[in-house]
Amino acid sequence: MSRNWQRFFTAERPLTVRRGRGPGDRSLIAVESDEGPRLTLWDSERGTVRPLSEVTSGDLAQAVLTSDGGQLLSLHDDNGSEVGRVHATRLDGGGSRDLTPDLPPYTLRGMDVAGRADRAVITCAAEDGFSLWLLDTDGSAGPELLLRSRNEAWNGLISADAGLACIDTTDHNPGVRRFAVTVVDTATGAVLACLSDGPEAPVRGVRFSPVPGDDRILVCTERTGFARPCVWHPTRGTRIDIEAPQLRGDLVPLDWSEDATRVLAVHVDGGIHRVMEADLESGELRSLDHPPGAYFEPDVADTHCHLWASHYGPGHTVRLLHQRFDSPLRILGVDGPDDVPGPQILPQQDLDGVRCTSSAVRSADGTSLQLWWARPRNAEGPLPLVLQLHGGPNLVTVDRYDPAAQAWLDDGVAYASLNYRGSVTFGRRFREGFMPAIGDRELEDIEAAVRWLVAEGVADPGKVFVTGASYGGFLSLLAVGRLPGLFAGALAHVPMADWLAAYEDMNPALRAAWSSFFGALPGDGLERFVRASPITYVADVVAPVWINQGTHDTRTPPEQVRRYEEALRAAGGTVVVDWYSGGHETSGRAKALSEQSRMLSLVHAALSGQRWSQTLS
């Protein structure tokens, strides 16, 4: 086993850069440390970079600045459970206060700050449904309810002057995750307008205009079946659609300039990113010059629509957030010769990693899939391989830095990551292609990817391992049950192993999501939940299984993992479960190093014919 793979888990690896909405040019930079995310406040106008060492609690990776830049808004929960309340933490050491003390604990599904007012909106999911709340960040008043729905409603946004708010709703199409954007008056709570492109085409809010008094909203529409930017004026009922018929694939809107005349977007074709800028006055759409790599990463079921994303700086300057499989996050300045923060703020790190190649693979029914893959440097012939499956399902593996991938490659193990049906940025049909028969199409895609890797001479057919977190962990367990013999082992992080046992233990936001994906509640679609559950197939599992599970996880609750472990062991299977204190997301360099070391040991044990057992603990 290589002794040098630890270098890829750098102690100060950047996670995101999120620009504040208020006047000036302040940004929060989240950096991975040994214990988890740590924040730095970057004020480009003053030329200062200040570590926020006094801020240690809350979901720091999702935190936002208030308009005056003096406070931090973040969710405070119980040990990573993702159920809690939003707090405002003063950056001058003045302490933290609960902004919604009278509300029952909730899961956060959106948070946005008005750029020119002491106001913010949060989107909450709780037992009583989904709700949009207006907050006074200066503490002058309690939260005001703007909208409540029993149906999925996410991603609340607020205008620059706090006069309007919007939220992505499904009231027009209950039970189906195809959103419309609903706008409310923050003074009265009255619904002013709703933008829907019909029951087939979702619309999602991106950002209100940065200009005070400008009511327009940048949204993402899918009228063509692929993502396109649209600027909607809700009070006038007009819209400007950037159709881009010459482009194949998604054109995902990310931001618009300070004067609201330009829109920044990323064209994604077969997983490859190309950053573009649309001039709303001339209608021109141009490509920006940049190196290959990823420039944003979509998120789902979280506070923001993107884990990290390129965005505008002052004026028309563009800050491109860039990553590759072998290169951690850095900032590239475009169209602004004085805007060169990269080397000072996020120095480029040369870790001597291996780049991944993107290839198209055909699934059983001819569907085209996108696969990232790489061999260890200077390696030849079929090799042991780890196939990684992302979570979600409505997430995607982009060409971003992955220390685990580099660790496998450095250790002599080939690596691949599949964007199976259910992944985003490949159009609506592909994103929804896994429903309602959860697992069926994904397994076809997984099998096709393995066959392709073997046929291409990358993977040794008897030495392929499958891994993933959350939905990727679920698919790993499902694969070793329904595709016995295809994998030499499964390495599952926080997986869903028993949908029926988990349903009532999930947080309310997840129950709504999964009843939508399954197209039924467990009582109405019992056979769908049973068929999709890995626990159903424990008698067929021949490969060893490792599970890494959090004690306070409300997405993939712990009890259903215990049930799977007992069932697989009773069926004669080999299963090792490692428990950690925390929720669905693990963070921190120390934890990541421990998990990677564990997986390397297990894979080497399997390759040498050793049995996985609790004695490896």
C-alpha cells in the first residue's frame, strides 16, 4: 500500500467561495481543516483576509453574510442532524442568537440575504410542511411567515431592497418535483405572480436582480428539455429567454452582473463545462476563455442550489471558481486585470495528481452515459478498480478535485465515477430517468459502465469494487444484491438499505422528496419500496460489504442500517459497519483520512483473499 496518498487530503483545501450580497466586495471562503470547515472573510476592497477563528459552530459550509457584513447566518443543529434553527453570529465576537426561537426545529432548504436591507429569507421543512420566513437580521423583529405549503417548496430568495421574495413551489403539480417560481410581497405576504412552464417543464429561481428597485428574477427554465437562463419580470409579466438553440445540453445560469445587464452561465455537454456570458441588451452569448475543468457543482436538498459556483465580482468582472480531479479549488479572474485574487487567496496546489478522462458509455437500452475514469500513472493492463457513484440522486460528478480518487490511483487502483440516470446537467429526461422504478435503470447503467471498463482493458473483471455516499451508498448495496458476482466488494457511506424502515425516521423534507420520486407513499406503493430496498436481496449477496454510518443521520437513518446488517449477517454474508458520531455529512481532514485508510485496507484484504470481519476494526 502506498504511504504517500495522504498528501492529497491537504489540511487547507478550499471548499467554496461565496460572495456577500451587500455593498462592497466581501466573500466567505470555506476551507477544509482537520476538524471540518473553517471560514475566512475576504474583503477585496480593503485588501484584507481574516480567518474567522471565533466562529466555530453551525453549518459553516452553507453560511452566508448579512448585508452589512457584520454577521453570519447559519443553521445550528444537533450533531449534524440537519434539524435545528438559524442563528446570527456576530463577527466582532459579540456572540450568537437564535433568529427563530419560537419555531419548532426545522430542516433548512434555502437561505438568502437582501443586498440593501437588514432582511433575509429562509425556507424551512418541518412536520407541518414547507414554509418561507422573513427574518430581521438586526434583531428588531421576530420572523414573519410569508408562505406555507404541504407540497415541496424550496429555495427561497429575496430582492435587493427586500420588497419581494420568491420560492420554488410544486402546488401547481403536487407530488411531482417540477417547480414553479412563486413571488410574494414581503409586506403583506400576498402572492403576486407565479411562473410555470407547464406540468412537464420545471422553473427554478436563481437570484433577484442585484439592483435595488429592480424586481426581475434570474431563473432556470427547461421548456426545451434542457436548462436555459431566463430573466422574468413578475410585476410586468414579461420575460427574456436565452434559448441558445445552437447548444446541445444544459446551459445553467449562475449569476448576473452588479448592473443586471449580463448573465453568467455554464454550458454542460457530456459533462464538460464551458463558461459563457449573455448580454441581455444585445442578446449576444459568448464563451469565456478558460482552462478545462469544472466551474460549478450543483447541489440538491440543501441550503443553496450549488455547493460552489463561479460568479460576478465588482462591475463586470467574473470570478471563475475552477477545479479538476487533480487540482483543488482556485479563483481565476476574467475581464478585470486588477482582479487577480487567485495566488493570494487560494494558491494553486500542485499535488502531482492524475487527471480523469470523460467517456460516453451506452446503457442496455442505448441511453448515453457519461463516465469519468483514470488509470494510475504509468500503469498498463487491466487493474483492480473502484467505481464511485455519487449521491442525490439529483446530483452529478463534475471534474472537481477528489482526494479519494487520487488516493486510489496513487495506490495502484484504477478509478471511475459514473453519472447514471438521475444525474443533473444532462437534461430533464435523463434527470428523471430513474423514476418511479428506483434502482432499476441505475443498475443497468452501472452494469454497462463495468462492462465498458473491462472491455477497454481498464478493469480486471474479478477485482472491481463499488462505492458511494448516500444514494451512491444505496446503489452500492443494491448492486451487490441484484448484480451478484459483478463486484468484489461494496464500500457504502451513509447508505439507504431499507426504504420502508427508513421512511418514518427521515426528516420531513426527505419524506416529501422520496414519495415524489417513488410516485407513491409506502402504503400505496409497497412493492416499489420493497423492490428498491437492498435488504430485500441479502440472500443473494456474495461480496463483502462495509458500511460507514452516522448516529444522528436524518436522511439515511441509523436504524435501517442496523436492520440491514442483521439481515445480511443472518443470511451468511460478510458485513462490517463502522459507526461515527454525527449526521449525514462527514467533514474534516482527520475523518476523511481515516475513512480512506479503512477502505484501502479492506480492498487490499479482499485482493489478497482475506475475509472482511470485525477483527479489522
